Amino acid sequence: MEKNIATASLNVARPAWTSARLVPRIVHLGCGAFHRAHQAFYTHQLLANSDSDWGICEVSLMPGNSTGMIATLKAQNFLYCVAEQDATDTQLTVIGAIKEALHPETDGCESILHAMTRPETAIVSLTITEKGYCFDAFRGQPDFTHPLIQHDLVSPERPQSAVGYIVEALRRIRQSGQQPFSVLSCDNLRENGRVTQAVVLGLAHARDPDLAKWIAAHVTFPSTMVDRIVPASTEESRRHVALRLGADDPLAVTCEPYRQWIIEDNFVKGRPAWDRVGAQFVTDVVPYEMMKLRMLNGSHSFLAYLGCLDGYDTIAATLSHPAYSKAVLALMLKEQAPTLKLPYDYDLQNYAQTLLRRFTNAALKHSTEQIAADGSQKLPHRLLDSVRYHLAHGSECALLMLGVTAWMCYVSRTNEQGMPVKVVDPLTEQLAAIVKQSLDTEASVRSLLALEQVFGSDLPADLRFVNGVLKTYRRLKETGAKATVLSILTASEN
């Protein structure tokens, strides 16, 4: 099947509007699968249910294959399909929220800066993953050793990082006297708006302190909590969508039916009425964000590392063993939930059960390898902050410790069956060197704990944490993932 989604006779309806209706008021950096299934999906739903004209200018800054993705979007008249899938049904929607698509290698740096500085641009949003922010979490500033940040300080008018593009666009807007846009992070970062603000202000200050002061006074950085399980596309998932759709779509995204978006209502130049199609605007996102980061994302990482070690390819397959199902529910309710501060009437028991049902959606085939990626960036927010809570309160956190040590075993690149494990991480080279040089268990653990960008300086100095990690690491290596999980569960019941 080689029919183009833009020209083929489809089995589902195309958008009822044309691209001419759209005004590119949103410039989005990071045209990945999650964004296409989440923020663009909400924007499409608003267009379908109102007279909204909010359109999106998609920008990918990634080198290499992402140029092909942008080219495909253009060839498909900016249309693509989202397939919401569960065990019994697949619901297809052809998304029509995109007005433009740009890449610096094909369209030039200036075309992207032009899009960001147009008078109609009200929001610059981001899904660039944790590592895309080039953020030094322990100093609360840009990582000035990062090659992209170093480039953007030397050649600021031809930026390469997402943050560099934002700072240069805001400099030009200030110079022209226009009203600036708001910067909307949609990544799984703790207080993502505050992180984005810190990186932008830090880079701006390094260029021009007065520019940083102007940005601080005139630009807002709303925080968000985003939630939808979106596995990486596979040949199998694309074939399934093509048969149902009636056309090939290389950009088709498969996701779960569930979606959630909570947004801090703090925009300087207007915003879409996303609340009309299910989003929730609030004054404080942090309680919901912490709930999702710890209970959903933390549980996902916990299952991904244990699943990788035990030879499971997907989260649903990992949960087919009752030990993992019982352990992840205990992790959520006994170790993550106590660290949260939510509205008094929020039912965390129901939330945890909902997450467990979502995780067991076998139709999604959400790979443990995909979730395990970039663990050095994810552990601090998903697991280690909760560990710190329990250390401060003198409470037990054996399952959180297990999640941390499972990551340590995972980066050794071999599972329990002796098969290779693919490790994708910004610290891949450092991790590989540590594993290669460490000749015994204690040396390996202590070398990994010395990674300050992951564990900070406090955790390696806490004997309760270090001894707990060492004990769990030895048990994992000696008895394996399932046996370790079962022993921890048994101990907690006695």
C-alpha cells in the first residue's frame, strides 16, 4: 500500500477544515510521537469543536532522520493519523492542526527564527526530552560545558540548541518592540516551566544581563503535566494503521485512549481554549506533576529496568508475572504516594489502579527498552527525590532502592539470560567506562554513586542509602529480578 494520506480515499474522515483556516500561533520545538499524539491532538480536537484558528508550526532541530520526518509532513499536506488503541478497538483520527513544518538543515536557521518572531506567535512549546534542555540541575543553570550551549554562546545568531533558539528569538522580539510569546514546556521534568525559565534566563544572562532582566519581566513559562502512553512506532503498528486507514502514513502514532493535560494558566499573549476538549487549567501544577512523575513515570522506570533484566520486551509482558504487578502497586501506594501533597479529595488508590490497567494494555507494546532510555536524566525526578523523602522521614523505601539498583544492573549491558541490553543515555560513555573498570560489586556501585549529576552529593554521603543500595545490588546479581522482588514483598508483609 503506497497511497498518500493527503490524496488517498481514506476509511476515516479528514479534518473538515483546510490549512487556510489555521494561523501558526504555536511554534513547537520537537516534532516527536508524543507531541503528535498529545498537544497536537488536543489542538486538533479544539479545531474540530470550535471556531478556533490556532495552528502549529512544527520544528525539529534533531539532525539526520528528522529531516525526513519534516519532509514527509510537508508531502502529506501536514496530515497524519493518531490511532488510539486498547485490547478491543482502534480509533483513528486524521490530525489537521499543523500549518507548517521546518528543519534547520532544509529550511535554514533564519526560517525558524522568523517563525518564532512573527507577531502572531503567542506560544513556543517544547517536547525535547530531559536532555534537550542542557540543564545543570544541581546548579540550577544551563550546562555551560554542553557543546550546544558553548556553540550558542559563540554563534548566538545561528543557534543549535532549543534554548538558544528561544533566547535569540526573544532578543529579536525585544529589539523590535513586539510583545513576546510564552514558553510552554511539555516534557516530563519536575516543574518544567521553572526549569525552562532557569535555562533561558541563564543563557540570556551569559549573553546580555539586560536581556535576561527583560525576559524575566515580560515572558512567562507555564508549567504543565502531560500524560499519555505513546510507544515508539514499529513496522507492525504502521501496517496495522495503514490497513485500517486505507493509506500508508509513516508518521502514524499509536497511543492509549487515555490522555491528560494540566496547565498553569499563565500566558502573556493568549492561549487556545484547550480546556474545552479536556485539558485543565490550574494555578499550581506541581501537586499533579509530582503525582505523575512519581507514580506513573517512576513506576514505568521501575518496571522497565526490572523487565529489561528479566528478559521482558514490554511493560505489559513484565506485568504478566504477578510478582511485578504486586510490587509496582506497592511502590505506588506505599512508597510514592506518601511523598505527595494533593487536594484532600484526590483518590490515589483509584489513580494507582487506573495506572495498573493502563500499563497492562498489551495492544500498545510499550517497550521496556524505550522507557529505560536516558535513565541518568530520569532517576532524580522519578525515584531519587522520593528516596530523599523517606531518608528524611526515617521510613522504608525498599522498592525505590530496588528501582535504583535495577538501573545500575541494567547499565552493565547484559540481562539475566546473558543477552545484550541496549543502553541509550547521555552518559553512555561514562557508564560504559565505569562498568568496564569496576571489578566487583562494591566498586561498581560506588563508582556509579559518584555521578553527581545523577545522585547529587547528599545521597552518596548517606550510609543508609549506600548500604541499602549495596545490599539490594548484591541480591539482584545473585538471585535475579523476580526473586529479589518476591523477597522484598515477603519482608514487607512480615
